[in-house]
Amino acid sequence: MQKPLKQPRPQKGQQTRAAILDAALTLASHMGLEGLSIGALAEVTGMSKSGVFAHFGSREELQISVIREYHARFEEEVFFPAIREPRGLPRLFALFERWVRRVSVEIDSGCIYISGAVEFDDRPGPVRDALAEMVRAWHAALERAIRAAIDAGHLRPDTDSAQMLFEIHGLILALHHDARFLRQPDTLLRAHKAFARLVREVQAQPEAARPPAALAAVAPAHARS
């Protein structure tokens, strides 16, 4: 067996940019994309404004880079692990469960998809376009998983995938709102119960098609009543 080749070390400029981007993502999570500025980032990283500016060129490019980095991390935590599950309900359950898990972590910081939508819903431009593109990409992946569950015979053939996507997204928005803004208890349990009920309503064969392990991971037994 050949000795594996060593991966080239990232250049110093790439490492610096990655460090700036990491700090920018933390700032944006707490303060929103509009809270980002070259000056604030320079202060947090201990760099000069010109040093930060050299890596991004403008505040707008910085915001877009943060959106792309957030999306890349979202894919790593939610999408890629979930698609390793079998097609159909197991994969759909995994996508929802990992999405909920990420939202639960973001309760004390914030979701850039959600906060960014509030900030840029009526502000056309490259930042809004980049954010909308990332959200649409995630929605498209989730809807493909719903259609795969239909094709696998786990969901009824007449299931409206776009409607189901809309309702799942609504559950996430409600979870984020009630947990982060209202600080209501049991929001995670309520989200799991609502998702389990939504799936049961469109299952082709509720007993045969239900994947027990996946369902147990999403909704504990006491939450499925």
C-alpha cells in the first residue's frame, strides 16, 4: 500500500481569511448580517481595517461570504449526514431531526437563514439574492427527500410535496420563534410531535411504511400520541 500523500498546508492568507470568516459568522449569528462591518470585525480579530478589507473588498462581499460559509456548515451538519440514510422516510426523518438539532443549538445565537430573511426581505440586491439562493437550495433538497419517500411507497402517491415542505418549514419557524423569542419550554418536543403527526397523515401504510428506528429518533413514544 502506498503511503498517503500529505495534504498541502493552507497558505497563511487562506488561514487568515478563514479566521476572519469564522469571527464574522459568530458576529452575524448574534447581531445579524447588518451588524457586520469591517470596523467591528477588525476590532474582534485584532486586525487593522485595511487588513480585513484586503480579504473581502467590501462589506457586501463580507456578508455574502458569511452566508456561503453558513450554508456550507449547514450542509455539513444537516444535509450530508442525513443523505447517508436510506431513501424514503428514514432520510426524511434524519433531515428533519438534524435540522431541529441545529436550531436547538442556535437558540442562544441565531439562525442566519431566519434573521437574514427578516433583514433583507424587502431589500433587493446581491446579499438578498445570495441568501435566497442558499435557502432555495436547502428547500429543494428537502422536497427531493419528500418525493423520494413518495416514490419509495412510504408516503401516499397523492402527497403534495410542496405543501409538505411548506408545513415542515413552518414547524421550524415556529420552533425558532417560540424557543428563542418567547423562551417557551417543551418547544423541541412540540416540534417532534407535530412532525410525526404530519407524516402519519400522509403515510401510505402507517404500520408497514413507518421506519421504527427513525421515528423513535424524531418523536419519543410519549410524543406520538
